[in-house]
Amino acid sequence: MIIPVPSHDRRGTPYEITLELVRDGGPFGAVGERCGHVLAALSRLLAAARSDDSPQASAWPDIDDRFPDPPLDRALRATGCGHDLGAYMPRERELFAFRYRDRGDLASTGELRCTLRTSCCWIAPRGRPAPCTGQWRVARRAVLDAWGASGRGVRAVLTSGELSGFLTELLREAERKGAGYRDLIDGVVTRRSRP
């Protein structure tokens, strides 16, 4: 289970979240100091990628295979050098990875990481030998890995719809606790208080 825990500014107003990882009813780790904005932006990008008029729709006809481009891919494309570096890109492209980042962040040994994986499966028609005819079924999935303080981990493999549902529920819970991200999800940037 992943629980959003609000971070408060000097006046006690929630402005961001940290994620508390819980497994079997006990604490598993704490990650993602001030990660709500990243999750809200990913939620918005995921909704856009899943739409039928997105660039991903032509490459991925199945809506559950449609994910936004990972941040590294977007950055390389924006600089114009993405096409030259394709062979050097990591095979598991991260949508996000949360640990503690700065010396001022809460120290934790947990980690929460979401990568994109592409798998291929040969589909042969019924009643025919597999090597003769058929086609490849290519699928993309988000792999969510959580590592706890004990060094043990858990993994979930999610379709884009399942990842969207996970992010939506996580951000709703953060909003119930006072840290809202509606402005980012709706694509409107407003000023937020800072600590």
C-alpha cells in the first residue's frame, strides 16, 4: 500500500506529499519527498497518451499499451538529439524513481520506481504449426517496483489504464489530506506556497 503523507509549509498548510510504503500492515519505506507534482504531471501526460488522437495511438492500437514518453526521451527529443542516441538509451525507461534526493530530505532506505517494458509474444493461428505463420504481439507495461528498508521488494505489472487508476486514487487521497494537484492535472499552473 502507498499512502500520501502531506508536507506542510511554515504556516502548517499542506503543499506537497511524501509517499509512505506499507507492506503487510507495517512500514516498508518512505520515498518521494515532494513528489506530488511529478505524479500529477505524469497523470496528465498519461491521460493524453491514452487518447485516440495522441501520437502514441498510431503506434499502439491497444489503449492499455499507450504510455507517455519517459522524461529522458522527451528531453532528448526536445534538444534534437534523440534520434542519434537511440542505441545508448536505457532498455528500461523510467517514468519515475523516488528515493530521498537532497541532504535536507527525510532519510529512507526505500525506493519506488516505475519503468516501461516492452514484451513480444509470437501468436500462431490455431491448427497451424507455430513457425509457419503468425504474428508478433507487442505489448507495453509499466513495472512498479517498491523496495523496503529490509532489502526486500514487491513488484506490480500495470497496463496504462491500471497505472492511470493508481495515480488518480493516490492524488485523490493527497487532495483529501490537503495537498491538491488539480491545477497540474488540468494543465493550469498556479502559484503554490513554499516552506
